[in-house]
Amino acid sequence: MNLIHFGLNSKQAVEELENNTNIYDPDIWGALVAEMSGIAEGQIISTRELFELKPGMVLADGIKDVNNILLLTKGRELSEASLMKLLNYNKITKLKVPVEIIESNG
């Protein structure tokens, strides 16, 4: 299926494909999203579960809850405080996971 021929721009096509990321190779998916997002050479996008996040990690995409409320924006560097808030928030209202972060390739 060619989503661009259905009238979607490239960003919308990637968003549509995100609904089925579990059927794609994570490395290939990360490379595609990095290319579309303008991630610098030598960086990749990887996915992490909430408990794997650490201070200093940079978000490749915003973090939303299951109600689609944006909690942290794309490009934000995680801090101890933001991680504590996310973990506490997740106890009340679940977050959409996994979370996409930007990492150095290597």
C-alpha cells in the first residue's frame, strides 16, 4: 500500500504506519523515523519501556497518555524530576509505551 498515493504527506504516512509498528523490524523502523524526523547522522531512534528511561535521554517523540494528552514534548531531555512525574502519573492514568528516544549509534 502506498500511503502517499492516498493523499497523505510523508509525515502523515509515517503516523499511519505507527499503528502497525509491531510488524516492522525495530531497526528499520527507527531508521525510517530518524530520516523523516531529521535526526542527525550517527543517531538512531530506539524504543524503551517506561522503567528503562534514564535522566539525560532525549525524547524522539512526545510522551502521551492513553487519552492522547501530551505530557512531554519531542526533543525534551529527561530529568530525575520528569521521570518521577511520569512514573507517578502512570499509576493513575497509563502512558502510551514504548517511548521513543534518540541515541547515539554505537
